[in-house]
Amino acid sequence: MNEQTKTRTKSSSIGQFLHTPKGLVLVLLLAMTELATLNPSESHGEVNVLAAVLTALGLDLLMGLGQKPRRLISVGGLITGLIVADILSATAPWYVAAATTAIAIVSKHLLKIKRKPIFNPAAFGLLAAIFLFPVGQSWWGSLSLLPGWCIVLLVAAGGLVAQKVNKFPQVLAFLGTYFSLLLMMGIFHLGLPSDTPGDALRIPFVNSAVFLAFFMLTDPPTSPAKYKQQVYFGVISAVFSILIFALQGGLAYLFVGLLLANGWRVWAMRKPQFVRVST
């Protein structure tokens, strides 16, 4: 095989990878991460990205030794590590990013049904991190600390993801329910004095909901494929997120809503066993 043929084969392989859902998500996450680092205050985030990604790759390789086919590089692990690092505060110590990612990857391998994880790994790890580590979550990878117009780039990138994985009904159901409930809370003056609906409807907080909707809610292994169930999934995630926000506030409400929707999916997708009676 000559050099020209090798180059063409390599280019073809890269093109095929970029046309896969995981390939597209990975490239878009990397692009947004690099764009977010244009804010000088987020420069340390790259250290956390490196720690999270290396942890994800190492653990995925170690815990997948007995599985076939075995892959040296886990694209899913890369995506999980990126999401974790993009949501944790960029000023968090690197070992917190690594530990949070480790929890996420372990949950993916241990909490599963028929080789598919029950819970979104990144959401599981980030929820655990809220209780385990005294660090904040800035969602800096959602461009939350850049000028407000950058949310257009977030929506555009998210739209490409939703189209690729065929999850637009789910995303629209979540965002429609989420923002409608927040507006109703604002009209009727509901919620906590410390965490008001007005806060959640403003940038940078709105970026977190949009990021979660497009890049976490749409995770194919942990969300339904059929349109009707996608709508239920999105509504359930939004309703529980807003309920937790209204009662507790804080940072966990989006993760709790998504994880409860993950649990509903497993329950809804079960296959009841019917006993046939001969007549």
C-alpha cells in the first residue's frame, strides 16, 4: 500500500468517525471547550479536562478488559470526561475532576441492564460530587461565562447533536416544559427567595439547562428511541428538575431530574412476561 493510498484510507476513516453520533458529539464538545477557554478565568479548566479524560480512558480500558470487542480508546469515556470537566468549576482541583469522572465511569459499568447503563454516567458522577467535594459547578463548557450571544453557538451545536441522534422530540419536550414551568413559577411568585425562577431564566443559568438538554439528555444508551417515549422522558426530567429547584434550589436539580427520567426509562422499557394458557 503506497503513501497516497494510506492517506486516503486514513482520511476516509476520520470522515466515517465524524459521521457517527459519538464522533460528532466529541468534536462539538472539544470545540466548545476550546472556545470557553477564551475567557482567561477558565484557563485552568484545560487541566481538569486532561485529568478527567485520562481517568475516563484508563478506567474504561481497565473495566472493559473482559468485554468484547475490546477498545483501547473509548469515545464514550472521552465524552463523559469532557462533560464532567466542562460542568465542574474550572477552578476545582484536578483530582476532583478525576474522582468525579471515576464515579461516572464506574457507574456506567456497574449499574447497567443488558450491557447498557441505567443512568447517564456524567450526571451520576456530578450529582455525587456535589455531596462529596466542596467545589462549585460553573458549567463553563456551556459558554456560560462568555458574552450572552454565545448561547446561539451552544444551541446550534446542540441542534446538530439532536438531529444526528434523532432526539429532537425529547429535547423540545424538556425545554418547553422546563421554561414553561419556570414562567408559571415567576407569574405566581413561587419558589425560594434565594433561588428564584428569574435567576434560572437568565444567562448564565439558562446555559446549563440548554447544555443538559442537548448533550446529556440525548445520550442514546440512557434515553428512549421512540418519539412518544422521548416526549415522556423529556417532560419527566423537566418536571422533576423544576420540582427540586422549587423546593431545594441549589445545583443538583437538573441532575436529579435527568437521573429520575433514566430510572423511568428502565421501568417503561421492561418486557412483561405473559403466560400463555392453552384452551
